[in-house]
Amino acid sequence: MKLLEGQVRIPSGCAISAVISREGRRQTGEKIAQSMVPMHDRSNGLGGGFAGYGIYPEYRDFYAFHMFFDDNTIRSDCERFLKESFEIVKAELIPTRKTPAITDEPLIWRYFLTPLRSTLASVQLDEREFVVRTVMKINVEMKGAYVFSSGKNMGAFKAVGYPEDVGHFYKLDEYEGYAWTAHGRYPTNTPGWWGGAHPFALLDYSIVHNGEISSYDANRRYIEMFGYKCTLQTDTEVITYIMDHLIRCRGLTAEEAASVIAAPFWSTIEKKDDGEKKKLTYLRTIFSSLLITGPFSIVFGFEGGIMALNDRLKLRSMVVGEKNDMVYISSEESAIRVMEPDAENIYAPAGGEPVIVRVRNGKF
């Protein structure tokens, strides 16, 4: 029987979820994975993933490169390249468990490493900029090798599959972190492949995203002028690079970066007091090419915090809840209730208004 309109759930595509402890208390990735189950229909099995913060305390001073390789030949070539400029303190396969729903996996490795001082002195770059350039070089020039996570004391885990299966595959129940983000993908105009699953991560920044970026070409052309390269075949990748550029390179706060990518309407700016009006006018004018248009809800992860943000018209759902020192964010309240049945202060953030939660100083 043919189903009629109203008899089929239209899920608005993609599911996002996040949790953070303001006190820096670490919890396993099991609950964040379970939170994706009631939002199963928001995904179609073409991508799922997670980012965990605080998961590598024993290697907190080293960058953790999570990498996909097509085969051992390209892995060996990439390792030789890395050893020219980095001290690698540990290299290993990322532990996984066989899961019938996850197939055709590439080689999945991680490297804990740090740039050689001699290399930094010769290229005259700070280490974070050097790491970014290394990631870009590998992802652009080394066919069959992808760095999909490169921060300190954090890591992204992603695959082609439903998110709850991806969490089981990567053994997230064996990791502990003070913050987690999650994504279930429903791609509409880009391919489903391992590198294209969310989160997208660069240094300690990560993005999970529900929606579409109609401004993608303008955003991409602008950001690629600064050395970034969009190679992962999906529009969301550009948001990660925009946030890195605004915060790390241009020195903006997370709040100011939110006022760039989801800039208030001019009519709204006109109603602000003189100081706020001047700042918002400056940000909207100087970074006009980084305004993201189209429906979106995102969770932006960074060292010591997360930020949730909707587009200005709030065309994608997002809900926030709390319990004691814990803050929960998701596309649906049902996901929050899985993580904390007694969650309180449930509310939907206004369009364009960031919800920023930081771990208390010294707690992570």
C-alpha cells in the first residue's frame, strides 16, 4: 500500500547529540552512543561518528592523529613522511570490534606525535600551524591517506554505518572523556564514505552538523585563500576550517565566531547599544564571506568546552537539558532522556544564539 503524506516520518535529516560535564568528570562513550538509538530514523546508514575530549590523558601533550589508509603501502609512505618532521611516541591500530553492520573498513591507525623543534625552527612556524599544514598536505597530496582527527587529548571516531553501530565498532564504552559529541548522517547531495562521516576535526576543534550549507562555495573559496583545502566531499568540512581560522588565527572568541557564521540580521544589529552595534557591524562586514546560510544546527567541540548553534531562522531542531553539572544537547529530547532520564531545564535555544558550556578552570 502506498503511504500518503503524513504517514511517513520526515526527519529533517541527520542527528546530533552532545554531553559535557562542567566539573570535568569523565564518563565512557556508551551513553552518547545509546543516545543515537531513538534518532535512528534521522540517519540512513551512510555515516556515523563521535568525538571524545579528555580521552587520552596519558598522551595529553601529544597530538593524536587518527588516520584512514587504503593499504599498508600508503601507510608506510605516510609514516616515513611523518618521521621527517615529527617525533612519534606511539603508533598503533585503533582498537575495533567486528560488527556485522560495519563493513569495508580501511586501515584505521593512530599516532601520538609532536613536531620536532628543529623542524619548527627551520620553517619558522608555531607548532599548531605546522600541524594544520601537515594535515592539509597529507589529505591533499597522499592519495589513500586521510587524517581525520589531529587534536591533543581528544579524538574523532567515524565510519559508514548507523551511529550506534559505529560506537560499538570503535569500543567507545572503553574510553572516558569529559565531553562527547555524536552524529548520525543522512546525506542528501554528497557521497557516503568513511572520510565524509562527521565529526570533522582539526586540532582540538570538531564539528557535527545537521543541515545544508547553501553558502558553501563562497565559504570554501574564502577559506581556501588561507591554505585550507576542502577534500572530504561534504559541505560540513568547511565549518571546521572557518572556526579554526576565526578562533586560532584571527583571535576571536567562540561567542564572536558565532556572530560571524550566524550573524544577526542588520535590523537586529541596529537595535543593539552602541558598543555591541559597533562590534557586530565590524564582524559582519570584515567576515561577510564566512556567514553560513541555509538550515543548520551544529555542535562545535573545543578543548574545555562545546558550543551549540542554530541558524538565524532556527530551521533545524536543537534541544538543551541539564542535570547537576551535566549539560546535554541533541536534535530531540528523546536522546537527552536516554542519557539522563531526569534531565531538567529542557529548552530549545533561539536561532543564532550560541549555547556555550565550558569546563570549570583546572577541571579537565
